[in-house]
Amino acid sequence: MHIQVDRPATLLKPLFVPQKLLMGPGPSNCPPRVLHAMSLPVLGHLHPECCSIMDEVKAGIQYAFQTKNALTLAVSTSGHGGMEASMSNLIESGNTVLIAVHGIWGQRAANMAQRYGADVRTINIPAGEYFCMKAIEAGLSQHRPVLFFITQGESSTGVHQPIEQLGLLCHKYNCLLVVDAVASLGGVPVYMDEWEIDVLYTGSQKVLGAPPGLAPISFSPRAIAKIESRTIPVPVFYWDMKILGDYWACFGKPRVYHHTIPVSLLYGLREALAIFVEEGINKCIARHQMCAKRLHNGLEKLGLEFFVEKEEARLPTVTTIKVPRGLDWRVIQKYAMKTYCLEISGGLGPTVGKVIRIGLMGYNATLEKVDLTLKVLQEALLHARRPHTNL
Amino acid sequence: MHIQVDRPATLLKPLFVPQKLLMGPGPSNCPPRVLHAMSLPVLGHLHPECCSIMDEVKAGIQYAFQTKNALTLAVSTSGHGGMEASMSNLIESGNTVLIAVHGIWGQRAANMAQRYGADVRTINIPAGEYFCMKAIEAGLSQHRPVLFFITQGESSTGVHQPIEQLGLLCHKYNCLLVVDAVASLGGVPVYMDEWEIDVLYTGSQKVLGAPPGLAPISFSPRAIAKIESRTIPVPVFYWDMKILGDYWACFGKPRVYHHTIPVSLLYGLREALAIFVEEGINKCIARHQMCAKRLHNGLEKLGLEFFVEKEEARLPTVTTIKVPRGLDWRVIQKYAMKTYCLEISGGLGPTVGKVIRIGLMGYNATLEKVDLTLKVLQEALLHARRPHTNL
């Protein structure tokens, strides 16, 4: 009588996970050392060995972000949760916030800020461009926001937004600076303390090369002061940095239980950070830039056009090229996947149907993989140009 | 000049993860098949193979919950996030909600509901007891809430709360029933559809035996109607079931990108559900009850006293015993860990310092592990009773 739902037959078959080469905008492939770590035995969320790994991950994030911020940790969530954690901790209902919208991530941040009751103002430019300081200062001066949000690596458009002067500018207007570096960290420079960034977050599954599921994040003393000054609690327990910070031993107090950390993902991120630390930030950035240069040269030789016109604004980690006139991007994507198990992606948000996106991230940012991707793309374009090619 | 934070030396050493036997209230040990799956290559969050695995996981959760609900999925979060997702989707600011507080989980749910602007009322009983129908009906009748929250397996007290009549009762009062089955699902019966539960969630890391990081959850048509009737959006994008449900293809529409799913955890949960399905619900519950009986008999033979007085209210998955007079629970716990790498736990929330908690979950619910735990506990008690025993 009780059993009304039968055993699903699909679960009686073996799990099927193919090996692919992920040359899209992320997730990227994980190094074998990272994948191996994921299969290690589970530890309790307050076991001393787990806490040591949390400390190591924290130190690795501080290095990757170039910050001495005490409130530095990995939130148990995707990159989206990094954005949520920034918004929910810093916004109180009625606060004015300014969002730079130059792709999907600004739109998403505006959506989240609205849900938290903010008075959301935006500055906007067309997809493929970046904001100049003047436009940002005009926005800050006009709207007087408590928080300014901007994406450094706009993975939907392939734009690398300059941010090094923004902290100083925001602080002149008594405004906190939140930077989304999900798709850029490790591929371009980000110096959190030197550039006076108040909240910086990234994803585990991009340049760092860990599986998705953790969002490294850090809050400056200014950002902490804003959290401390709140008159109502952070609306979401799961994102509450005061408690989560205590779980990560960021405030010098004994650790408290906040949630059960996904410890396997922590192992993976720990190993990914160890690899990152062994290589060093500058070498890692140089490698991404060298690979991007080779890729960009190769794309030009194939007669392809960049979506981002200004060369200096092209993100090394995510390259966007215009879909050649008369071709269907889905045919190109499908050919690469079917024939080579190689992922290249279409557009996202404002670039859907308009671009092909090629990612160069972490373990996949090597000259060999660039050359392979160019070869596959060349074949895929030939295939797509043939008459009567079907999806 | 830019590099101001040096490479952390701790990350240049190898990762250290010891093998432990987790006989606490969770996480429990994962079967080798689950751990192996965690190390499989990462897939993109919208790759067809990933979507197939999501479908398999959904079917497995529907079976485990005994529900035909379309809106059934795993939220990318710990069990805490399952609680958050229930609260944030069903509560609109100003709604009256009733929370049954008989341990830490009711307290936590009340805390979350308050953050979402609910008018929170509680019914309370001492730790170690369970609510009778009369008390619950009195609460519903007095407070007329839109939502009633109760924990089936109170892991902080070891109480198994009867819930089979609650759906009918709540619906009589036009109230939705939310059940936390994080520590109970698979160890005691839960029949979501038959018992008219409106939201049911659990954790991946308890009886199911996957690593922590995913929270299986399901919403009834009544719960969906409440979500559909909202006048303001769900305050948290990450928990928004209308978008997340589309990502999981719950509403018959094309999948949309909501966040990057922690695909490695999905592999682990898929394999854990496959093992659960192969064994079957009834056999799994019977195994947990058989092991709990053996454990309880053994504990009595050791002269230990149960924290939960009524025998029928003792949770098979988490057993709480009173710390014997004059002994320090930390000495007992430490002895077991140091000498046998075996975890037994202290109390949590209202039971801190008062109880020792022994978990029997999933892969660890075997007669052999029960006997080993009893043997280790006996030794640990002897050790703790010796004079001059230090922590």
C-alpha cells in the first residue's frame, strides 16, 4: 500500500560519464590530481583535519586574490552564490545600488539586488564594450549608491573590464566596490588589496580548475563595517557572513557549526589551489595570455571576426567570435562535440545566436589544446559551410 | 610591487585526508562506488549526459520520497539550504508560520523564517520528547499559519517525530506542511504523497551515503500553488524554485541555465540513489531498524541510559545516550577517535554536554559496525572512568 512509486529502471543501469575536452567558458577540465582528491574519504565538517584543509583553502584564496582580508573563505555554492552572498550581506532594503550592465552578469546582479529590496540603478553599454572611468564616475556621482557592482570578466561577451582604478573612485563616493571575477581570476591580474576592492569572488571551476560547487570570496574591512552596521539581519542564513566567517575561523573566535561543508569539493579546491600556488600567479596569467594570443592569431587566420572590437578589451579566458554570416553556430558546436568530444559554446544572454565562445582556462590553457581547438574549429567551419548540412 | 601576499607554505605540502569510521550523526561514510564516481571527469551543466544524470537523480528522489511530484530535484547546497529553499519559496513577508521546536532544527527554521519576514509562532516541548497531534492541532487552530514546519528526525535529540497524520491535519487548517527528513529519510518510513507532505527535503550525506553538498527536495502541487500565488518574487535567486525547476525540467519546458551544478556531487548522489534503489526502501528501513535494535540492546548492556525515554520515539539513525554521571563526553569521544579513528559525537544545540550521539546511516548501518562501535564505546567508558584521565 505504501509503495506507490516503483524503482526507476534508469538507476539500475550503470552511470555514464564521457570524457570531454571543455574548451567553452567553463567548467574547464580538472587536473587528475584534483579529480583524485574528490574520491578521498569524507570527513566531518568540524574534524580538525577538515578545519586544516579549510585553513589551507583560505590561505590559497588570499594568495590568489592578493589580499590579507581576514574574512576570506569559500562559500558552499556555485559562482551565482558568490554574487548572492555579496548582495545579501551588503544590501539593506531601500539601499541604492549601482550595477554596471555590460552582459548577463550585470543583469543577474540587478535581479538579485532587487530581490533584496535595493533601489537598483544601472549604467549600461552595448554587449562587447567596456565601461570607461568617466561613465562610472558619472553614475556614482548621479546615484550616490552604497554599492557598485561590476564584472571583470564578462563571460557572456568576452570583455575584460579594467578595474584597477575603481576602488579609489568608489571610495571617493563613499561606495563599496563589488567585483565578479568568476571568469577572469587567474587569467588576468586582480590585486584585491592594492586595488581597494571591497568584495571579490570567483568560481572554483574556471581557471582554478576545481569542480564547480564552491565560490571563493573575500570581504574588505570596509565591507565588514557595512555588515556590522546592519540594523536587520542578513536575510539569508546560508549566506550570513558573520556566522559563516565564524565557521571558517575568520574572526579569531572558536569555530561554530554553520552548515555541513561539501568536504569532497573542498579537497578538490585545495588541490587546485595548491597547483595554482606551485605555478604562481604571474606565471599562470602569462600562460593564459600566451595561449590567448596564439588562439587569437589562429582565429584571424581562419578569417573569423572578434566580437570584442578593441584588442586590449579581449578577455584571455573567454574569446568571443562572431558567427560567420550564413552559418548556424549550433552546427559548428555539434560537429566539434560529435567528432572530437570537444566543447566550444554558443552565446549567453545578450550574445545568444551571435557568437561562438572559446574558453582557455586553467588545465586547458596550453598551446597544444589551443592548436587542437583551432584545428577542430577549422573542420567544423568547413562542415557548416557545406550545403545541406543538417543539425 | 603587485605581489604582496606570498605563496602559502601549507599548500606546498601534500593533502592529508585520513580514513575514519563515521558513526556520528552524519556525514556517514560513502560506499566505494560513490567515492569512485566523484572522481569522474567534469561535464558541462547543460550537456545532455549531465541532464540525463539529473533526470536519474530526480527519479531516484521521487522513489526515495515516494512522490510523483513534478517539482522534485536536488538543490546545490547542504541540508541547511533545503530548509532555506522551503522557507524562501513559501513565505511572503508578513505570513504567519508555525514552527515545531523540539531541538536545534526547529530553532534554525524559526531563525530563517524570521529573516524572510514571517510572523513566526512556535510550539515547544523539552528536548527528547515529541509532539502529540493534540498539541499540534492546538497550535494550528490558535495561530492559523500558512505553513507548519516540523523535523521528523531530530538529530540533536535523537527523537523520531511521528508525522503520518500531519498532512491531513494541516490541510484541514489550510496550512502547508514542511518536513525536515535530513536525518531520518531511509531509516524510518516517509511517504510524501500518501502522507500529504507539501515540502520534504533531506541531505545527501546521511542514509543515502553520498558526500554532503546536495539537498534532495520536493514540492507538492499545493506548495507550487502557493509559490505561483506570490505577489513578490522569491527573495533569493539561488533558491527560486520556478527557475531552478526549469533547470531540472520539472515543468515540461526547455531547460534554462540557473547556476553551474556541482556535477561531481551529482555523480555521487546518482550512485548513492542507485544503491538505495537496488536495495529498496523497505529493506533499507528494516536494516536500519535491525541495527538500531542491536545497538540499543548493547547500550543497555553497557548500563547506559537513553536520552529519549519513550522507546518508540527513538530514532534508529541517531541514538542519544546520557553522558554517565561524573564522566566527560569529550574524553569518550577523543578515545574512540584517537584509538580507533571512529567517530561518535557529543550533543548539539539543546543537548550539548548532555548526550553522546551514535549514528547508524546508510553504508555504516551494518551489524559488524554496530558491534565494533559498542566494543569501542565500552573501552572508551573504561578509559574515561580511570582516575587522572586527561582530555
